[in-house]
Amino acid sequence: MRVTIVEVAKLAGVSIKTVSRVINREPHVRPALREKVERAVTRLGFVPNAAARALSGSRSYAIAALYRNPSLYYISELQKGALRVCRQRGYHLMIEEVATDTAEQRGNFEAFLRGVQLDGAILSPPLTDDSPVLRRLDAAGIPYVRLAPSADPLRSPAIFSDDGGGAALLARHLLGLGHRRIGLVAGPEDHLASRDRRSGFLAELERGGVSAERVQCVPGDFSFASGMAAGIELLAREPRVTAVFACNDDMASGVLAAAARLGVAVPEALSVVGYDDSPIATQVWPPITTVRQPIGDMAAEAARLLIEQESSVQPVTQRYGIEFIDRRSTAINCELKR
């Protein structure tokens, strides 16, 4: 049976109006009263009715996570993180794939915005820098938080992870194992994260005595198929690389598949590292050495910023750290053992 606001008010010993003000996060509620209501809400498991709340004020109690990204893991983590906060605050979360390459796609996005009332939107790469998307959200007066934008970071709140630093950790790991002939499978150029991973990796190699010109770079698009194609290309070259950094785990898994097809043993003859610590990193053999970025936590913080807005979200910038995960896909350069 659904718990009502009347029951919350009775347990907290306050008026229904006070409960409503706390639930709607209105200012000027005394801390003691707010704490009593929040305890009652938690004890009773009360979930506010978003539709009823929307009728009583200017908010819709709905935010959208907008994406255009081939990584299912990224989208899943984005959704889980944002949903965690939305459920705690009684908000609805909409998930919408957006493309703006054609007039029809742009029209579809405009129709979506006309058909919904949003309190805000979370933008993930590459939509964070998609001019048609940003212009239409601005025109509609919908506040947004961007994950890893590469341009105009003060245009909106922005949340980053240390992609360059994470890639540098992987470069130091490979250098420490004695690797000097190294390949890199890059991600899409329209992703700031992809560019930061590439530049952070190459800069750390330079510091370790391996110039960027010596690194064999092959493009990818964050998909398994592109990683496999890049792996086949890299492993066909002579002299063959002894280590490969793929800019996400899906592509690193593709490199492992390419090595298996060509009979190159990992990690005995080839070390492979990825990025993200997505599920596929532990579902392949050998499991992939990688770095973990807190996608879910970043999305949760974006949702919190949107939900807790007073009149508008202020342009703040936040940066999250990463964690190195050492697994079985790397080993000492085999040439050093001869």
C-alpha cells in the first residue's frame, strides 16, 4: 500500500505543508524540521508522486540523460548513476539517444523537447560539444550539466575525470615493464576524453624516453570491431609492437581478438591495456589491465546539480580521479628475457 504525505506529516509531527516544502527542497525550512521530515520519509519509505508535485509548482520533476555513444557500458553507468539520485529525490529520468547530423535528426530532437517538460538535461560526450543540441536547450530554457566538454567550459556546469592522468598511469606501467615499441588505438577525435587519453599517454611516454613519433597510432571509434581492425593492422607491421594501449576496454578486447587470430600470445608476446574498467575487461582472457573512471558518480553528481538548482545552475567545474587496475594482460617485454 502506498505511503501518503499525510502519514509522513503525522509521524514527523508537522503539517502537510511543511512536508511538501521539504520534499520540494524549498528554502527557509528550519534544519530541525527538515531533519524530522527526512527521518519520517526514510522510515516510511515514502516516494513522492512526481505528477502531483509538478501540478503544484513550476517543476516537472523530470530530467533527461542525452547521449550518442557506442559504448553500452558507458550509457549503462550513466543511467545507473543518474537514476540513483533521481530515485532518492522523487524525480523521473528519461534516457534519449540524440543525433544531429541531418535535418531530420535535428527535427526529431526539437520534437522531443516540445513533447516533454524537463527540469534539466545531462549531456555526455560527444553531445557535450554539439552546437545544435546546446542551442536548442538554451532556446528552450532547459539547464544542463555537461560531462567532459572540450569547448567553453563555463557555458554550463561541467564534470570531468582525469583521462590524461589515467592514460599516463598506463604509459608508466608499460614503460616499467620494459616496453618501447608501443601501439596506440585512439578513440574518436570529437571526444575530449579520447583526445586527453591519447595526449596524456604520449606525454608520459615522452617523459620516459619514447618519442611520440615512435608510437604507432591507429584510429578507432570505441567499438570492439574497430579495436580488432586496429589490432590486426598493428600486429602485421614489422618490427611488431610489444605493447598496445587501446583508449577503451571494448577496443582493447578487439586487440586481444586480433592477437588470438594471428597467433600472438598475450601477455607473453604482447601486452595490452585498456581504459574504463568496463565489464568486458574481466569477461575476456586474459582480463585486461585498465583504469577505472567513476562514470556513475559523475552522472549522479550531474543529476544532483540539476535537481538542487534554485533558479539556475551555476557554472561550476568538478574533476574526478581514476584508479589503476592491474590484471593479466601485461607482462615484462619478452625481448628483455632473451
